[in-house]
Amino acid sequence: AQKVTQAQTEISVVEKEDVTLDCVYETRDTTYYLFWYKQPPSGELVFLIRRNSFDEQNEISGRYSWNFQKSTSSFNFTITASQVVDSAVYFCALSPLGSNYQLIWGAGTKLIIKP
Amino acid sequence: ETGVTQTPRHLVMGMTNKKSLKCEQHLGHNAMYWYKQSAKKPLELMFVYNFKEQTENNSVPSRFSPECPNSSHLFLHLHTLQPEDSALYLCASSQERAGGITDTQYFGPGTRLTVL
């Protein structure tokens, strides 16, 4: 079975706190991509990162960082020093080989950053 | 214009109306998608077009009719919709390569549809 689980339905933190969004995936394929998208209240899904299954290096982009661990099938996303503008729903998605253009989406985590 | 654009951004229609949603991508991609996002439900893939050919139709009711006249434009024709069809309809595009693995999909801002 191919599946993406985002167990945290909603997270609420105070501005400037660090926050980690969890993503656990299931696939039998050895070749796949993992993605994170952000959906602010305006509705548009904004692409954040794509990770190839053969590249386990962690990635940092400004206040955003991603931890990819194949051993635990996890691809977690951390926001450092959160800001109110980070408030959004965040989706993790999986694209296994032979997916035939279909992304397998997690249910999303709603992140609320309070001032 | 850059990226993926969608019009209209908001649409209210009666159950007997016929309307169309439009999507245009300016990224030079060869695949385009329609998604439906309802409240408290996962994102649902409706249709996929690759090189203007429909490759996926995920059991979508016939009251939704897609059209892809070229690789930059995608339409979703709507007729005799039901109130439960009210949702955010998102268009996306990507550059597909051989092997069937889906590359990064870039999304438009969506059309928020309300069916009365």
C-alpha cells in the first residue's frame, strides 16, 4: 500500500517558537519523490520542496528545514522562529515510480501561529 | 503572467446552469491536472492530461467535462451540478518525463465554486 500520514491535524504555537510538522510515508518502491506544499488561506498550493529517494541529505532554506530519514520512512518539516505569515495548511505528498502522474497526499496539518 | 492562472476565482451557480473553469499555464509544461478540494476531505485528483491526451479520469461524474485544446490550456465544463460539488477546484501543471514518476506539480490559485 502507498500512503502518506500526517498525524498532526492542527498545531498552534506562539510566534518565534520552532515547530515541526511530521510526515510518514509508506511505499514499496525504491525510487520515489517526496514533496511539501503550503496552502495559505488564499487557497493556492505553494510548492516548497521536492526530495528524491536517493538523496537523504537534509535541506535548509532560510527558516525552513527538512529531515528525510528512509530508515523511519519520515520526511519532517521544521520551521524555525515561526512567524504569523507561516500560518497555513501544510501538505506532504509522495510520488512513487509508476504513479502514473498521481501524487499521494497526506491529509494536511493546519499550522496556526499566534502573535 | 507567470506560473499557473485560473479564472474565475469565485463562481456561484445554480444546479441547472452551465459554466466553465479555465486554467492556463505559462511554464512550458506538458501535463495538466484538475483537482477538487472539499472541506475536511483529502485533495482529490479528477483528471490528468499529458501532451493534450487525457490519461486519467478518476471516476468523476459526467457532469464534469474536461477539455485540453493545447498543452497550455485546460478547461473544466460544468453542467447540472449538485450542491455537494461545491469546493475549491485547483489546476496544476508539471513537466513529465519517461518512467511514469510524477515531477513537481505547480498549482494555480483555484476557483471557489458554490452550487446553490
